[in-house]
Amino acid sequence: MATHMSKRVPVVVTLAIAVFGVVAMLVVDHGPWSGPRIQTAEVHATTTGSARAAGATVTPTLRQPGLEPVAPGPKPVHPATTPAAP
């Protein structure tokens, strides 16, 4: 009988901890102190509009192509040493 009971103890403890965790999450998330979060009616169509509404300054950057094409023809060769001045 002791062997049968000792196999159940970890399962019962695990279930008790799981039930306590679920009940604690429900109380914290849906308790009387956590009222509905009110959102304003301001809706911004762009990220820039949202950032400005939050008080941020938005500085646009220049657009650059993701990949620049390779120039046709051979690559320029630089001399290994500079020529001596006369």
C-alpha cells in the first residue's frame, strides 16, 4: 500500500501547483482591481503619425536602393607606389 501511495504523491503535488497557478493568473488578470484599459479614439494611419502623437520627432532618411549595380568595365587600378615629383 505504501508503494501505491508514494507514486501518487508527486502527481497530486504537481496538480495542486498547476491549479494554484491557473487560479492565481485568473485572479491577477480578471480581479476587481484590473479595470478595462481605455484607449483613445485617435487612430493614426502611419507609424510617423503614431510617433508624432506620442511626442517623438521624426527625421526622414534618404532612400537608397538595396542593391547597387556593378559598374560595367574593368575596375580601376591604383599604383602600388606614388610617382616621384620632378
